[in-house]
Amino acid sequence: MKGLELARKYWEELGRPAFEKECPQVLEKACVGLIGEGSECFGFDDEISRDHDWGPGFCVWLSTADAEAYGAKAAAVYRSLPEEFMGFKRLVLNEQTGGRVGVIETGRFYAGYTGLDRVPQSIFEWRCIPETGLAVVTNGELFVRNEGQFTEIREGLKGFYPEDLRKKKLAMHCAFAAQSGQYNYARCAHRGEMVAAFLASAEFVGHVQAIVFLLNKRYRPYYKWTHRAMKDLPVLGAELAPKVELLAGGAGDPGRPETPFHEKVDIIEEISSLIIDELKAEGLSTSGSDFLLQHGEDIQRRIQDPQLRAMHLMAE
């Protein structure tokens, strides 16, 4: 069973009845669901995930005013729920897991991951937020949705970066992908610097993943889940995923031989070509070059904000 399904059942069968009886005001004010850091919030959990910080539970988000009025009572109701459900033990609240489930003040929840208790109001504020934090606060599911502070912030963040900032990030990642993959990977390998070549390949993969997420207007999650999430993205995700896997050929899989060097060089160019085709199809670049760096420069020239446009190509 997936963690999100377990959380929903725990809420519907035990949580909702308890709150309806003991603290019905919360149902009129709160948002309830499961959103956050765990693999279950992204839908990527499996049996291995159950060894820590996994179990039945849900979040109850209250505004500052509602938390002051009903927070203590709501927290008591949550603590009174059964500690075991469907054969799984409830996630224990402690210093490390205290913000993952239970009753949470909305502003504190968002500020913990983004540094703000509201939607960013400027490009500068957007630039200060870690992308992994944005991925965290926009994942998961809401079981109960009441309009107010929580949903306003969530929808504002799900709207994605301002377009100029998206272009700046695309430009930067194109430049780094060109440098690490199209340029440095083969040079390092020819010199016999295989650790440097390995790192160049890994850097290329990371920047390619970033580009795919930006093209899909989706936030890139924690590195462990980036590839898994990329495979489901409609723009280039499923197309590039198997090529990226070939670049990682043999890594952690004794049954898969290492992809030969010359094939990796070809795969890097294939990936770059597919990205370039998509950039041109979306009108983000009109460069005729087969080198991603030139496309990054073209994207940056299209930025309207003068400060962003004037920044170094490889600065974010």
C-alpha cells in the first residue's frame, strides 16, 4: 500500500469521525492532507521506504488565528487517534518528525521550506527559495480543502516561477550542460581523468534533468527522486529517461554492463539535440547551433527583466 492511500484511509476512517465529534470547527477552517518531505508525498514510496518516518498519519493546516483558537484542541484530538492502523504503526511525533504530520500552522509550514509565509512578491524572493522546498510544498494531496491562507499560497507556488526567471534558469542549465557534457566529458576521458569524466557525466545529467523540469514547469525534487519524477513528465521526460539511464549504465546494477565511452559521447549529443529541438519548438531559442551553450545565450537575450538579462550566463 502506498503512503498517500494509507493516509487518506486513516483520515476518512479515524481522523474525520474524531474531528467531527471533538473539534468540528477545524473541518470548517482547516486544510487536511499529506504534503511534505517523505517519498510517500511524491507517490514514490515502496517497502524499503517503511524502515523510517513512514506510517499512517495526515496533516491539519490551520491559519495563525485558527491555530490560536483551535490548535491545542485539534492537536489533542490528533494525539488521541489509534497508534496502529491496517497493521502499520503511526508515525511517532518527535523533534525530527514533528512537522511531517499532525496539526501545523500554515505560515510556519511554508516558511520552513521556502523562507516565506506567503507567495513570493518579487523575482529576488523567488530566487532565494530552494527548488527542493518548492517541490515539497506543492506535492501530495489534500483530503479536505478550505479556501484561505493555505490554498492561496499553495496555488500561487504551483503557478511556477515568473517566466523571466524560468528563462534565466534554462539559460544557465543549458550552458552548464554544454560545458560538462558536450565539451568536458570527452576531454576528461581522453586525458585518462576518469573520475573527472564521471563527474562531468553526472553534472550533465543533473543539468539535463533541471532543463526537463523547467520545460514542464514543474519543480525538481530532492536528487534521489529526480529521475523517478522526470520519467512521468510529458515534455521530454519519458523520451530522455532511458538515455540518461544509459549514461549511468552499470551504476549500482551488476547485471548491466558499463556503457562504452564512445556510446556515451553519442548519447550526450542525442540528448542535447532533443533538448535543442524542444527549445526551438517552444520559441525559446532560434539558434542554429548544435551546442547548448549558444541556445542558453539566445534564451537569456529574451529575458525582459534587465537585471536578470545582465547577469552572467552561468549565474542563477
